[in-house]
Amino acid sequence: MAMGTGSAPKKEKTTQTPLNAEQVKELVALEGELKDLKEQHGIEEKGPLWQRIIQSYYDFRDAHTTLKPVKRKTYLWLCLLAGVGINQFYARHWVKGLLYLAFSWTGIPIAMGLVDWMIAVPKQPDENGMIMI
């Protein structure tokens, strides 16, 4: 039995020629013109979805979070009990306190309590020993 030579046609390799200096200048000019047109018409560049989600979280947080005065020493000691959200309840951040309490079985609030402690340590207290958290 003879085997046929009917194999698929070979793909020819295509090589792309590099752009010459004139084409590069033209490309740069066109990109600059596109940028100017976008600014002129108010079109913003959208980043990747994950960056937009993270940015919207921080925008929401900044718009809905108010800093509350707390005694620095008391808050630092209560950060040791962050596993159940005591420091957040003391700072009158009720939603965060409930989240810490809800996730107390995971250990995440303990790590977040360490972050809260690291945020509070460098803050300088006022004359009454209060800091804004």
C-alpha cells in the first residue's frame, strides 16, 4: 500500500519589514492627533476592568467614610481584640465592626487588626490624646 503525499500545503513564512523613520514619525504624529481629539471631545481612556473596579471601590469608600476621633492609646489596645471587631465598634465604624465579627472565624480580622494598628501607630495625637480614624 502506497502512502499518499497529499499533505496540507506548507504555510509560507511572512516577514514583516520594520518601519522606516518617516513611517515612525507619521505614526507618532497620528497618535498625538488622536490624543488631542480625545481631550477635545472629553473622551477618557478606560483602563482594564480590574483597575476600574478597584478605583470605584476607593471612590465609594472615600465618599462614604468619615473620620471619627478616638483615644489613641485605647484604640491601639483594642486592635489586639480586632479578631471580633472591637476596635471598629470603638471607632464607630459599625459596618466594618460587623464584617470583622462575621469573619472572626477566618482569621482575616486579625490580619486587618494588624493593619489598623499599623495605621494608628504613626498618627500623632492632639493635646487630648485623640487621633482621627
